[in-house]
Amino acid sequence: MKICNYKRETALGTFQRLGIFYNSSTIIDVNLLWQALYEEQNHFGAKEKAARFAPASLSELLKINDNSIEFLKETIGVFEDLTKKGMLHTKDKGYFSFDMKDDKSVKLGIPIDKMNSYRDFYIHEKHVKKGFEKRQEPMPEAWYEMPVFYKGPTTSFIPTDELIPWPSFTKKLDYELELGAIIGKQGTNIPEEKAYDYIFGYTILNDISARDIQKKEMSVRLGPAKGKDFCSIIGPVIVTADEFKFKEPDLLMTARINEQEWSRGKSSDANFTWAQIIAHLSKEEWIYPTDFLGSGTVGTGCGLELDKWIQPGDIVELEIEKIGILKNIVGTPNKEA
């Protein structure tokens, strides 16, 4: 299943709601669909019941349901049953599906509306080695012993089709091609053989970096902070883990700048699996629904490795097979405050 957070501009403001792609362009509104079902079943307070058990927020759904994937599969079955009966909306005319080709007021937002935490790992040796070569430093032995990560803010994410901000403090902006994973249930001390059960799904991550300020920060063995915290991009959808049979994905990853390919790699070209990541992360520590994990940059997956740099107005497209294309335009540098 492809899960989205769609947003609609109205006279009263922008509304964002949880959706499932039924096909390439038709979106099912999960909350309105269940309201319609409860109304058909003559439940008292159908709208309120739908808000409790089928919220319009993916983050809320993950928190209340230990098996959100099965619930969303059931949702598709409900949709098919109701539409066969000729039902298309709730009693108050809330249409529970629409076609994006026809409804131009709809755009895709960040697919996970709220995150408990954000951790970005560093698991692709080809990318890591290149960075240490450029700094004329040897690869640390510790990197091969455990999947390391940094913690970033959860509030600076933007979706596909939004302008990439260019902070005033950098002259070298960079993209980073990564696979992202969303945790679907809580756990601690999780063994590797059970770890994939904790992944709700996967998405595309573009970990935007200000390379010059990042270099300065990390020269004192702290960071990254200002070099990354201003923007990350995820989307356009989350593909649920059952589509990969709850196993390690093996996906082609590419990056194009102005329609020219710059980066190409495989998600499986990594020294650590997602199972190893989750087992390491959960050692004597809890993971929670809506935790977001990045894989780190795939080999060749950024301008720093290639000595090529994105510029204002460039179109950046990151594509991961079976997920989609994350597309954004680079903004112009902000003026200093």
C-alpha cells in the first residue's frame, strides 16, 4: 500500500488528512470512509467513533493500533464494499475518495504528519569512505562495529514539490539520497529476527546539507547541527513493509539534477541491515511509533562525493523504485538577517 498525507487548500485554511492510494491517482480518505461505514451500521456518534478508531492522522493511527498495516488493508476492503453499494460519501457529504487528476486543490504533504524522533544513520561504506578520503583521514574501525547515527529535529521537514530553502550562512548546499523507515510499534531490546515487524513502511529521504558550515562544525568533533537542521525532505508516500514481505528491501536509488542522472546505488549496498539498526537502537532503549530513521546516503548519492553542486533553480529528483519520485526546486540564498 502507498500511504500519503494529502493537503487541501480551502477558504478556511489548509487541511491535511491521512490517505491511501487505491490506484495511481485515486486517494481514499481513511477517516471519512470509516465514518460512512459506521453510519451505514447505525452506530451512535459515527463521526466521533471514526475519529477515535480511524483518525485522519497517520501518527495518531500508529499510536493507537499495533497492527496499522492490517487495519489499512481492511480499510481498502471497506472501500470496495461501500462503493459496490453505490456509497460515495458520509451523511454530511464528506466524500471518502477522490481522483487527484480531477481535484487540483490537493497536494501531497509530509507522509508522516508528526514524528516522535528523527535519527539518521550512516550505513553505506562507499559514501562514508569517500568522505574520509576527502578529509585525508582513515576509516574509523568503530564504524564497522555498529550502525552510528545523529539525531535531528522533527520540525524542519518539508514535502515533495516545496521549495528547498537556502540558508544565508552557506554557499555549498547539497542533496543526500537516502531510504527512510517509519517505526510502527513500540519495543525495547528487539532481536534481529523480529526487528522487521516493527517497521511500518519506507519512504524517500533527502537530507539537505550545508557542507561548508557542516565541515566547520565537525572539525571540533560535534555536529552536524546548523549544517543540517534547517531542512530535510521526505515523501512522496510511505510504502508499507508488507510490500517487501517484511524483509530487507533491495531497491534501486537514483538522483537526477535538471533531468541528468548524478547518483545511482542500491539500498542493499549497505554494511548494516534495518534489522541490525533496530536491534542496536533498541538495546536498553525504547523505540516508539512514528520514530523516523534514515539510512544515510547511498554511494554516489550526494554532490560532495561527486564534486558537483546544486544551484538555485535546479530541479532535484530523488527516485527509489517501488516508492516514487521526491521532487523539489532549489531556492535562492536567503539574505543575512
